[in-house]
Amino acid sequence: MIVPLSHFLLLGAILFCIGLYGALTRRNAVGILMSIELLLNATNINLVAFSRFISPEQGTGQIFAIFVMALAAASVAVGLAIVI
């Protein structure tokens, strides 16, 4: 059974909204960093979903998702270093 693209986009939109709400309402740095991670993970879900449904033979969405994960890890490391 194939899951339609709209389900992935809905999941990504819900996660993005939760992350945006968390980033705007949190006061501590760790909570804001976790919310930003949620925003980036929602973006990764959308990238992989579009890549899978538009051109399944190419891995461009997965490659961009790996770059986003590397960017997220670097931003968390910098943010925690600033906090500490």
C-alpha cells in the first residue's frame, strides 16, 4: 500500500507548525534549539517526500536532507557552545 504525498506534506506541516510555535514561545536556549531541530526535520520530511514522488530514481532529496542534518548538527554545537 502506497502512502500518498499529501500525508507526508501534512505531517511536515504539522511538525513545522509545532516547531515554529516552540521557537517563538520558548525562553531558554535549549528549548529554542530543540524547536529549530523540529523545523529542520519537518523540512527533511518534505524534501524526501518530494524526491520520492517526483523522481524516485534520483536521490537528490535524500542528499539535501543529509546536508540539512549536517547543518542542524553544526548549529546545535555552536548554540550549546554559546550557552556553556
